[in-house]
Amino acid sequence: MPASYLGEWTGNATMNGMPIGTVTVDLSEGRIDEVVGTVAAADAIGLSLCVDELTLRAVAEGQLTFQAELDASRSNLSAACHSEPYDFVLRPVADGQLAFNGYAEDNSYEGVADRRG
């Protein structure tokens, strides 16, 4: 895991151009095929929180690819969360931000996150 990705990141997520809530990504050190963090998605009105564990799958120039898998024990209203594993991708963009894409079937989302703290 490149050091420049470590820490907590947060940003607004959209789906098909519509705002859907806030995403918080928390990453720690680790290697390919290890759980290295979480992505937590809160809806726009704060009713639901979906927390997925992130397993690092690939480190390529310009992006990281993870498998995101629901952690139902840390999610509320988990029935509203995507229950199947999906690809989650991070890549650096301007001003030290990270672009994120969640490629869940019928539930893909995207956005840009800033480092917290």
C-alpha cells in the first residue's frame, strides 16, 4: 500500500450524477489480498450507513483496486446495502485528493475525497 493513500478520506458521492451521500475511506498499511481498511457510505439524510471492508487486490500506476465486502455488523439498515462483493477503485487527482469509484452491480457510485485531519 503506497504511503500517500494511508489515513482517512471523505467526500460526497454521486450516482448517475445525483448526490447520494457521503463516503469515508479509512486505509492502513497492508499487502495484496489483505484487508487494509473500510469504506463507509452514509445516505444524504443520515438514515443508513453501509460499511464495507476493503481487501487490496491490485496496485497499478495511478490507482489502487480493492474488493469491497459488506460488514453487516458495522452497518445499520444493512438490507439497504449492497450485499455482494464489488470493485472499489482509488486514484489520485489534483490538489492531493483521491477520486473513488464503487463498481457494484446496479449500484455504482463515484466522487472525490479529501484527506481528513
